[in-house]
Amino acid sequence: MSSTVKYSLAIVLFLVLGFGIVMYIQSEPSQNQIFESQIVSLDDGFGYKILRGEKIVIVQEFVPGLPGKQQFVSKEEAQKTANLVLSKLEEGKSPILLPADLAKLNISTQVGH
């Protein structure tokens, strides 16, 4: 399978997953609609969780929107990304992030990390 096909499949998977999460979030009662983030320390970097109340809605161990499994290199980068996802969720938008979103946040995209 070529890398273009793998990259395309990864993007489609992220889109479908994001759409499913948004639909799931919107189908639940409106109580407890406040979202928050938690930064998690991983073996080779950082990730984040998005919670609504005590319920975990998203667990993101890798930089979203990029091929491969690259973890965030700092807590600050993970937090900036989580904040963007939070703002999208609070606006009722899909939490999916694209490479352009990460570029605006100056997120490191080091291959092999």
C-alpha cells in the first residue's frame, strides 16, 4: 500500500472518528456541557485528554492530523492543541485538527518522535 493511500486512509479515519465524537457529544443531555483538558505525560512526550465532567471524551496520545505516532514534545504544545480542540467543541464544531491548524499553533512535527 502506497504512503499516499495510507495518509488518505488516516485522514478519513480522523474525519469519521471526529464526526462520531461530535454526534455522540451532541446526543447526550445538555447538563455537564463544560469541557476541560488534562495534559498527560507519556514515555516519549505528552498527550492530552478532553473531559466533560468526569467522563473522558477524547484521549489524544499523538499529535492529531499527522501521519505516524508523534507525541507532543512539550506540555505547552499539548495544552495549546487541547485548547483549540476545547474551543471547537464549545462552538459545536468537529474537534478534528488538520496540519494547517497545527502550523498556526507552531506545533513541532518532528518525524521519528
